[in-house]
Amino acid sequence: MKVLEKQIPKQFLEMNRKALELGAELVKDAKVC
């Protein structure tokens, strides 16, 4: 896994993390509605 992590750009990881955070917020909003 460490080798794969080195091959993945940090920018991609940051974008993926932000996407997960946005998804979590959307799920919270959906539950509230």
C-alpha cells in the first residue's frame, strides 16, 4: 500500500478528501430534510 500511496499525487488525495467531506454534508442535509 505504501508504494501505491507514493504514486498517488497529494493533490488527488486532497480532492478526494474534500469530495468525501462534501458528500457527508449532503447526507446530513438530506437527513435533516
